[in-house]
Amino acid sequence: MSPAELQEGVASLSRGLYFKEASLDVTLSVLTEAAAQMSGVERVGIWALTDDQQELRCLERFERSSGRHLSGGALSASRFPAYFGGLRSEACIAADDVFAHPLTSELTVDYLQANRISAKLDTPIHIRGVLQGVLTLEQVGARQPWTPAHRMFAQAVANLVTLALVEYEADEARRQAELARERMLAVFDASRDALLLADGDSGVILDANRQAERLFGCQRSELVGKHQRQLHPPAQQVQIAGEFNRHVNGQSVQAVTTEIQRGDGRVVPVRIETEVADISDGRRLALGIFREI
């Protein structure tokens, strides 16, 4: 395949992939099959490093002659130190003869002979500068030298794999955050205590649970947006604002016995405990736990 054809192949892959719409499995399947067909090699694989960086596991492999998509198999860093070292130090491993190349020859018995591999072009995959896996192009049987065009093509496909993995990672983080939020809301609403979540810096109420609605005699929408001191009778508001600030700034951990003023005007004695948490954007949140006494 000519350099111009390989370049056009990468361009067509970039135009045709929609990482936010397809699943990771589908995206990797499309990439390996297209890369094999465009480059003419027999096998294209995508391997991922385990979290401890000690093993490569095959996520996806396409065999051009059979048209099969496969997965599974692993390579261990302790068994193949030269190969793993090469992935960490080299821009790519271009082995025209896998049995003679110093970084791939140690794979002979366990991997190369079993898969009839004669030439191998492996391009490391990095995410945020950290090695996360490898894209492999493998020739079977008769072999031809890897050209600069092949290397550029493999690097471009590896970049697309990186994009797919980053998008998957972001989607997974969003999904986990949403699950955590749902669990938090379930606990928040199921609590037997009245709970109010306030911004630690401004004192403005951000959320309220059902028990808080009952205690204060008003809807959540009427509580959210108020300053926390507005929950109390006018004569106590300055004192309560001071107590709130001391809790937020870590100057007090003691529960406060005071009074709140319900939506119907009735004054109710309560005991308030406050928990403060720093969140990722530098803000502080204050959770007020109100118990009628």
C-alpha cells in the first residue's frame, strides 16, 4: 500500500468514527479491522496494560484471512522484560524479523511461533504521558520490511485508539459520578433527620431533604436559595450566622441548641450538628443535621 493510500485510510477512519456514540468494543473492532484491511497485514491487535503495569492483555484482535474478531491472551512483564522495556522507551518497535530483533525475540516460544508471526510493528499507546497499552500490526508467513509509511499509519491509528480510550474513561467517570450522586440522594432523602446542604462560603442553602420540608413546614423549593440564618427567628440570626462560620472554618465542632422558624411562623427548638467537606473545585459544603427537641 502506498504512503498516500495509508494517509487517506487514516483520514477516512477519523471521519467515520464517532467515539461518543459507539461503545468502546465497537470502536476498537472498527479500528482493528479497518487498519488490517488498509495496511494489508494479517493481524491487528490492541493490548492494554493492567493497573500494576505488569501484564498486557489483548482487548481486541482482528485476523484478516478469517475475518474473525478475537480477544484474550496476556503477556507478562516478568517473562518478557526486554519487550516491555522497549514499549516504555521506544516510539515503536519495528521488527522486520521478529526472531532476530532484540526486543521481540524473547516472545518466540510463547507467542510468535504459536501465532506464526514473522514481522511485528508495535506502537505504544500513551494516555496523559503514561504507557497504557500497544497497537500491534503483525505479518504472518512471508514478511516484508516495515516502511516509514507503515510506521506513520500505525502511529495515526494508535492516536485514534487513544482518543477512544480517553472518551471511554471520561464516560465511565461521568457514569460513576452519576451513580454516586444517585446513591447520595437516596441516603439524603431516606434520612430520619432533617438535612440541609449549604454552600460553606456563602451560607446559601443548596438542597433539602423530605424531613427538612416537614420540619420547616415548607417545600424544598422554598428552602433552596435562602441564607441559612433566615431559617431562625430574627433575634437569633446574627448569633447563628457566627456559629455557622465557626463550624465552616473548623473553629467549632460542638452541636448547637437553638430555634428555627417554620413557614407558618411557629418557633421550634432544635439541635443542629454540622459536617463540613471540601470539594474538588475548592468550595466547602456544610451539611446541617437538624433534630427537633
